[in-house]
Amino acid sequence: MYTLAKEVLSKYYGYADFRPGQDVIIKSILNKQNTLGIMPTGGGKSICYQIPAVLFQGVTLVISPLISLMKDQVDSLQNVGIAATYFNSSLSHHEVAQRLEETKQGVYQLIYVAPERLEVASFRHLLQTLPVSMVAIDEAHCISQWGHDFRPSYLRIKEVIESLPTKPVIAALTATATEQVKRDICHLLHIAPQQAFVTGFARENLSFSVLKDEERRPFIERYIQQNKENSGIIYAATRKEVDQLHHYFQKKGVSVGKYHAGLSEEERRSSQNAFIHDDILVMIATNAFGMGINKTNVRYVIHYNVPKNIEAYYQEAGRAGRDGELSECLLFFSARDVQLQKFFIDQGQSEEERKANEYKKLQLMTDYCHTEQCLQRFIIEYFGDQTTTDCGTCSNCTDDREMSDITVDAQMVFSCIKRMKNRYGKTLVAHTLHGSRAKKVQELKLHQLSTYGLMNKRSQKEILQLIDYLTAEGYLSLSDGQYPVLLLSHKAIAVLKGEERVMRKQAQQPIQAVSERN
Ligand code: ADP
């Protein structure tokens, strides 16, 4: 059956190979197992159910919430010679009647419907008479109340499937990968956890770097100079920052455009077109830029500020190298940016529970900046995708400084946190270890602790960096909220007991961009 699947892939779609992940999902569906496929946007989810639909006897019902996309999908299937049709509210009575009749006659292999259609009596009646072999559910996260796009009509899907005389296999697909949503989909659609595949998040042609000790503007100026022939995007957190950067680089004679929601529609359109047609090579923008822009030869994406979470970062950084050519994603870290993102969360309208979740995601974004593991792997694991190898090209993989044993330093930090009874944030912990004379330290009587001044040979900044590193590597965790408290994890306890050692690359040195390293 699987060999047939490859034949369908090349015969109808003209592709030689499956993308990573498509094969496992297709195999699972062909084995008649209810399956969940989680893949990023553009990863190639449609083929995962379309190929089994071609191979199965009978008809596949595809449930999709996006009426505009439905027509595109059906058109492209028809173009390659796969019989498909759709039912939605854009059709006239006459068209619906005709398609119903054709469906009854077995003309179609796939029929696309919006979930609301499942509530229409005549359609439900039709379903009773059809040999439905598979139900494919696109945007399957809409079934979960934890998803960002919950649709009550999705909850009816299960009941409709159960009412069918055939026992169709279920193929659910989505790009939303949080553990909660995944569990919910599996539970609601009777999908065994081992048939849920998170896959395709790796982008092998992208090399990631985090830059910590660089002066941002001169660095970017040099970088653009070294990449004169290439297009790139520079993302900044606010409109004001975009305006300032744009002004700065324009004065320096660099060909730059800008884009943010504060510009008129005309300004935005002309700037976007100039970038797409390579009239300007560098676009400075807020996150308003990029959705639905299909420019494949973006060679680099620079984040001037730390974004709010890894989803946002990966989506924006992922606009580099869509053509598969090697491309770079650089991120400048600054603690002030993290504060700014905290401020945005705090000022936002979200409920407390959602805010706590946003703080948590921001912390993981911060951990990404401080980890010494492979950056690509960190991101992929964040999405729940399994990978076994390091990318070999990110700023951590190419950082060839020696590892050294920092167990004693780590123990000092951990015992100080313990003495401070897990009640304070990282600044106060660093103050205490450094032996600071800050008023707050005196007021809280932290100077009376035995760990006060234990690291007085180190600067406050070095101690803070060490704490960030220990957090990123999972020795410390932070409580929820805007002013989080440092907590010891079980890994730290093991270190305190002398059961485990802590390693770190030697003293920080500025990391060079990949182009400078070569
Ligand atoms: P998604 O639904 O996950 O956003 P699509 O199914 O629309 O993604 O696929 C994105 C693009 O990738 C489409 O142009 C599709 O033709 C292409 N594609 C899918 N699978 C393959 C493959 N195995 N080889 C090459 N291109 C593929």
C-alpha cells in the first residue's frame, strides 16, 4: 500500500519523495488507524489525507472551516485529475442539488464541507447513504477549547462520525502543537496517543544565532554590508523602534523599507511590493509584516528585539529560506526587551490564567537565548517534534569553547536560593551573592545570610548570566507572574547533594554571525 502511496505522490503531484513526517502519517492512516498529524503551516498536511483518500475505496469527507481555501483545494485536486467537490454556503440550491446527485453516483473521491454543513438534515441524510471510508479533519485544533480558535460546531463531528453506517478512519490535522490541545483532540476523536505525530518542524537550511554582547546597530550595518546582494527582514518590537531604525539606516545610505500598522495602506502596499520585487533589499518591520507574503529568497531574518514567544519567533524567523537555500536567523538578546514583553503582557486584556501562560512562554523564549544546547533542537523540541541530531550550524553548535565544570559556582547559587527560602527573584539573589549594599538587601536582612557576598569576586552581571544559564538548562525554574521568584528544580537538588555536576562553556565571548565565522 505504501508503495502505491509513493506512486500517487509522483503521478498526481509530481513529487519524488515525502517530506519528513508525511510518510509516517500516511502509513498510519493506510493502516486504518485514527491518526493525528501536527505539522507547521506549509509543511504539507493536505497530501497526508489526500493520498489515502485516492487509495481507499469509497469517499473521504474533509471537514475544513475555511470556505475560501476549500475552493482552492478542490480546484487544485481537479487540476491534477483527482475527483473532488465541496459543499458550502456560497453555492446555489441548484449547484448543491447537482453535487449531491453526483456524490450519490460515486463521482467524487473527496468531498469538502464546512462543519456547519453537518447540521443540515439533507446532508446528514446523504451521508447515511455513502460509503464513507475516511473523515479528514483539517484545522483539528478547532475542536479543543484550549485551542486559539475553538469552534463549537467541531464538537458535532464526533457524533456525525458515530452515526455513519461505515466505520471510517479519522485523520485529524493541525499546526497547533501544544500538549493540551493535542491531548484534547486525541481524547475527543478517539485517537491513540501513539498515533499522534508531531513532525516537520525542522528547517535544515536555517542556521540560528543568539547575539548577546553585540552593539546592535553597528553589527547590523556590517552584516548588511557583507550581505549586499541578499534580501533580509529586520523585526523590531514597536512601531517607534521601526521608525528609528529605518531613519538610522536610511541616513547611512542603506536601501531599506519599513512596514508597520501605523502606516497608511498605500505606504504599506508600496513598501511590501518594493521588497517582493527586490527594489529594496532590507525590510524593517514589526510583526505586522510577513503574513501571506510569498517571498522565497529571504536570506536572513534579524530580530532586533526578543519576541514574545517561540511560536512567534519561529514563524517570523521561518520567513527566511523558503526556497530551501541556506539562510540565517539572528536574534539579539537584551534583558530590557524581556521586560518590555512582560509589560505588554501585563497591560494586555487577557484573563489571569492566559497571562500566566504568556509569562511562561516568554520565559521559554528567554531560556532559548541562554541555553548552550543546539538552538534548532531547542525550538523543535519546544514544538514536541522528535529529533535526534543537533543542527551543527547554529551559534551554539559552532561555539567551540571548552566545557568547564562549574558545579561549585552552581552550588553557591542554589544554596543561596535555598537560604532565601525560594522567595525572591533573580536580581535579589544576585545582589545577595555579590554582597551588594543595596537598601533592599539591608531591609530584607539578606546581608545576614551566610551566603551573602559568597561570590563577591564576580560582577553582578556575571552572576545574573550564570542564573540565566542555570534557568535555561532547567536547574532553576521561575514562578508564574510578572515578578517571578526563583525556584530550585530536582536537578538543582541533585547538584546540591553532590550527585550531579554542572558543565558550561568557558567565559562568555562575543558570538560571531555565521558569515563572519567562515
Ligand atoms: P499545509 O496544509 O501544511 O499548510 P500544504 O498541504 O498546503 O501545507 O502544502 C504546502 C506546499 O508544500 C504545497 O505547495 C504542496 O504542494 C507542497 N508539498 C507538500 N508535500 C510535498 C512533498 N512531499 N514534496 C514537495 N512539495 C510538497
